[in-house]
Amino acid sequence: MLDSWYSLAPVALISTNLLMLKSHKSKPGLDACCYPCFSHGHPTTSFVCIFDPRPPACQSILRNRLIIRRKLPASASKSIWEGTSAHTSFRSMDSATATPSVPPGGTGVEKKTLGVPDIIVVAAYFVFVLVVGIWSSIRASRGTVGGYFLAGRSMTWFPIGASLMSSNVGSGLFVGMAGTAAAGGLAVGAFEWNASWVLVALGWIFVPVYIASGAVTLPEYLRKRFGGQRIRIYMSVMSLILYIFTKISADIFSGALFIQIALGWDLYLSTVLLLVVTAIYTIAGGLTAVMYTDTLQTVIMVVGSSVLMFIAFNEIGWYPGLAEKYMTAIPNVTVPNTTCHLPRADSFHMFRDPVTGDLPWPGLIFGLTVIATWVWCADQVLVQRSLSAKNLSHAKGGSVLGGYLKILPTFFVVFPGMISRALYPNEVACVDPEICNIVCGTKVGCSNIAYPKLIMELLPEGLRGLMIAVLMAALMSSLTSIFNSSSTLFTLDIWQRIRRKASEQELMIVGRVFILILVGVSILWIPIIQAANSGKLFDYMQSMTSFLSPPVTAVFLLAIFWKRVNEPGAFWGLVIGLVVGGIRLIMDFIYQAPHCGEVDTRPSIVKDVHYLHFALILFALTGIVSIVVSLCTPPIPDESLVRLTWWTRHSTAIRVDLINPWKKEEDVDNTMDKDGSQQPAAPDFPWWKKTYFWICGMSMTPAMKLTKEQQAELDKKLTSIVEKPLWRTVCNINMIILLSINIFLWGYFG
């Protein structure tokens, strides 16, 4: 009954003698049968299909790889999946190096599921976070713009530093950075260590100017610095676009990927649940609730991920074991005549070749600093945390604490990602498109599953639930920060342009409604992310940032350090930078990176110019355009630059507003209660109206109206950058210690 293909006697004989099977404990449901290979309508009955040009049906399945065709006992299939088949003799046949694949819909290993202790831990985590959020919401000043968006400018250094950490370390970092580490090694950890330097710049250079200017949002600072509205509107819209395409999309995708792999929950139901819980305490409590829950989640992230790190290192044999096993972590199914399945020779080095390196060292030092300056010093999400400090010393202390915390992800995210590849190379390091599609649902690689895979395989019940809570904490803390900051930008920079006479209560309502809109956009974005899954989440995040953020970094640096730059120079620098960066962005979407073994036909500007190098080029181009245009146009008067640059931050002169030269900054609307002060007495409202006021953050007492003298005193307090000598010295000493540790780490792992 065998057809013409089965009659190939040599094939049948070879196929039944080239597999060495070890005896393993049987695991139900395991079999090494991949797709049934049909020839003339009949499934093959040979044990192994060896490459042969005649059966086209087999050629179309796994690109002529060696495939197991018959169902085997569970013990045999496990042996094959673990690489115990003798496949070296096939190399002489000029066919692909291979081991058998896995059954359709499976990964070839037994799936671990959540136990009752895991579910209890996750449920307890959700309840605890909600309690903390509600508690901080009740005690927060939420009825004013200053209270809701800047936590009443009353935060201390510890919650600021913790919030800086958790707001930046989202689930995209756990999934994306660990995946990049699995694929390329240690160098991706430089993104974390570089942040320590930029955080110091935030606390010592940028925040003093922002506080002295009296700005609530960064676009508002640019409006004060340059005058006009077009730069402010441009910055607000650009920031919202970046949030949606990089921050929100990456966090939602990585969180959904983790839930799909680790929990097996319905993708959309799980995401909706996370977003709803996240939105509840963001809407209810404003920045105070966000920062208190961020503090809690930072502790959970550091403790939980550190536990996994120690367990993983113990499993691999600590650092020597990782160094040995990572360099030999090669998947059994590879693409012939390629090296994409091999670990990089420089996997354990930070500094890599400036031309051929996957993260070239010039880009890692200079280009990355350009991107990081936008992230930490010119982006509303993170700068807003520092602007909520009760004084400059607390802002500096928060930056130092954030810098210390940013040293840790290299150890509890990057190294575990590498360990995951060393332990599970056939899945995490797969290169064959069809194998990868079976393992993780994408054909370009499965490195993104490195961290979730490690959690599900190594941790016992209970601890597994804790780490699920860690990933959820990362997702939710990042999203709360984005939602709150996006709401701030839209309400204060866009809505007030539409509704110039909007009341305080209207701004509070609009801010909360906009968060609901962002939640809806996030849910609608899920299928788009799934369709555009590149398999390299971290590269997607950083490349998008490299194409759009360098012009913003250039303009902020010029605004702070060069008094001569003016509005036309800044605006046209931003426009030219956006056009050039947008062109590169579109080209990257059109010309996708080739799969392993395919010829790279991309244009040279895409193929040869690394995104970190491009960020540096775009930064320089924007700076040159801004300088040239500024020199060709009239300068800004000195009286309009008071406390708006590094050189004038301590000035006590009265600033003349560039928007309305006849209106000086002392002529303010004294009806706005910036610090959240309220009248002690108020009429008694029904319970339903009190609930409505509480949810919407409305004050049930009339806002205190200040005299000009009181308003001037309040503004002086809110814009003061005077520090006590003792705490200034403490902050400076800690800053030096932080940078010394950072230099040592760069030198040791460089």
C-alpha cells in the first residue's frame, strides 16, 4: 500500500536507524509527530522523512527539514526534543541540521499550570493594590490641578525614586529586554546602567529649571521659554503619539503575551481586567495614588524578580555555568549555511564592534544617551514624578534612588533572559520559522518568551504566583503612569486651548474621561500589535523612540543651556527632525529585516545605519537647524528668560510673559488653588452627590481665593530651588557613590 515515495528503500532504512532514543519517564500527551506529511493522498508511515526533492508536500511544510512523521511514545519524543537524536550524519547530505519538531499546537514539553497557591497569591495581590490605591486616593489632594496632576507637590524622595523605577520598568522590559538578552547577550543591560547618568542630569540640571519656571507640564515649560503655542501643541501631540505607539502598545503586548503563555487565560478578557483595575485607582486618585501604588509595586518587582534570579543562577551553575552553557545553547533545528542560531562571540561584553555589533559601542554611549535624555528628562511621564517633590533636595534624592534601582534590572532581567536560553534553547533560541510558529506563534523568533518560560518552569507553586504578580505589577504601574501623564498633557495643554475658560471641575472631569478613552484605545490596539509582532519587542520599542525623540532632546537641551535659541529655531528644528525621523520610521516598516538564511535586500540607510547611530545623527541635525534658524531671527529679550534657563534659574527678577508682554507673571489668576488649600466649612450634600464629587475629584468646599500677596508667597514657595546645605551635601555624596558604582560595572563587564 506504499506509494512511490514510500518505496524509497534507502530512505526507509536510514530513517529507522539514525535515531538514538533514551528511556525517559513517560509524560501523557507528548508525541514527536509534527504535521502529517502526505504523498499522493496517503500519510507517510516511515519513521523519519529525510530531505528528498521529490515529495513537494514535505518540502512545503518545514523547508526540507528532517521531520518526525510517526507518533512516538512520550519517552521517546522527550528524548528527541531534548536533542538526543543522532542528526550529525545528515549534515553530509547538504540538508538542514535538524531534530524533530513538535506536535501542532504544542511546544514539545509539558505545560505547567497554576496551582491553588498561585491563584491565592495573585488574588491577594490585586486586593492589596486596590486597598492601597483607595487609601491613598482618600488621603490625597485630588480636587485641584496641582493635587491631581502633581500630588500637591508634597512627595518625598522614596516614593519619587520608587515611582521613577516602576514607571520605567514595565512588562515590556521583563519580556522585551529579557528576550533581547536571550538572543544577543549582556549588552542590552547598558540601557539600564546608562539611565543612572541621565537620572543624575534630571535631578541636578533639568528639574531645577523646571521648578524655577513654575511649569506643571513640559510643553508648558516650552511655551514659557519660547512663547507662542505651536511648539506646546506639537510637543503634547507628539508625546501622546509616542505613548500610544511605544509605551502603551509595548506594555499591552508584553502583558498579553505573558498572560497567554503563563496563564492560558483569554487574551482580551485578561487585558481588559488589568486595564480596568489600573484605570480605577488612576482615575480615582490621581498622581498621589499612582505613586503610592508604584512604591508598593517596586518592592514586589525587586523582591520577586530577585528570588527568580537566585533560583535561575542556582539551576544553571551560577556565573561560570551560565558562561559555559549559554555559548553552547544552540537549537537542534537550524538553517544550513548560517550562523544566526549561534550565540554571539561577544555575548558577555557590553562594548561591541562599532560597525558589525548588534549594539555598537558608539551608539550605546552617545546615541543611547540622546534617547535616554528624552525618556528621563524631557518626557512628561517620568519628569512629572520629580516635579511632585516637596523641594529640590527630595527631587535629587528620588533621582539618586532611581539610579540605584536602575542598576538592578541587568541582574534580575538580563541574566535570567540569558539563563532561559541556556536551559531551553530549542524554544527560546529557535530560528526555523515553522518551528518558531509552533512554539510561540510567530515565525521570526521566540526570544520574547524567555522570562515567562523561566517563571513557569523553575518556580514552585506560590512563588510562581508571586512572579505573575510581579509582571502584572510592572504592567499596571507603567500603564498608570502613562494614563496619568497623558491625561495631564491632554487636559492642560490641549483641552485648555479648546476651552480657554474651562473651570477647575471641568478639567478634573476631562482628565478622567481621557483616561477612559486611552483604555479603549489600548484594547483596540491589541489585534494590531498581534498582527505586527516582530518577535523583537525591545528593538521595536527602542527604534521607534530613536526615530521620534532625538529632536525633542535637542530642543530641550538648547532651551536650557543656550539663551539665544528662539521659537522659530526650535519649531523648525522639531519639524525637520520629525520629517527625517518619520521617513526612516516608514522605511523600517516597509523594509522588514530578513529571516534567518534570507538575503538582506534593504536599502543601505536601513541596513547599515543602526537605530542608535541614527538617533545621534538626527539629534545633531535638529540642533544644527535650530541654531542656524535662531541666529537668522531676532533673539528673545533677557527679561523673558528669567528662571527659564540654567544660567537664570536663581534670578529674582520679574519675568515678562512672551505671550502677552503687558502681563507680568505676578498678575495671576488668584482664584486657582494651586496647593490644594480648601475652605474648612461646606454645605452638607446627599450621599450620592458626595460619591459623585469624590469619584470626579471635585472639591465640596469653595476654592480659597488668595490675595495678590498670598498668591505671590505661594508661587515663591512652589518655584523655590533653595536647598538646606546638609541635604544638598547628602545628595551630592550619594550621587558620587552612584556614579562610581556605575563606572565600576561598565569597566567590569565592558
